[in-house]
Amino acid sequence: MATMFILEKDGKLKPATSVKVRHILCEKHGKIMEAMEKIKVDNMRFDKVAEQFSEDKAKAGGSLGWMTRGGMVGVFQDAAFALQPSSCDKPIYTDPPVKTKFGYHIIMVEDRK
């Protein structure tokens, strides 16, 4: 996966060390694909789909807050750091969903630092 960099005030680039992440987690592949369809076809907001479908952090619209490198499962971390920041109304997300030991995730990043 590509490494994302942050442009510092002094004009130097440094690798991003943390990302502000939202995700939708479903144990079953069929359910995560249904959630994906709501985002992709029905143009529903990411946080609203998370509230409706996610089995984790649903009440928070899927927000995991700021996560640092080394604080996430490998493939989840790789996917999160590869995504460009976006917003819930126009999300850039993992497609296909990412599979971890917890289930299937649709991941989006709101910010990085």
C-alpha cells in the first residue's frame, strides 16, 4: 500500500502517523454488501449506513476516532492509511470490504495527521 505524507509548515513532507477513521463492521458478507449498496447505489451518508448496519460503533456513526499506526489490525491499518480523507456525504471507502478476524469492514478516513 502507498504511504501518505503530510506537508509540514516548514515545507517538509512527513509520513502520516494517525488517521481519523469511520467503519461499518458486519460479521456476514451478505450484510456488508447490503451496506455497500446503500452507500454506492442509494447515495446514503456513510454515518447513517453505519448506524443502520454496523455491528460496532453504530451509535457513533461508525466513528473510531483517531487511530495510530500499530493500533489497528494489519489489513485494516493498511487500508486506512491508503485512503484519501473524505466526508460522510461523499465518502471514499474500501471497495471491496476489508476482511479481518472481526468480520468485514467498509472503511473511510475523515482526516490524517
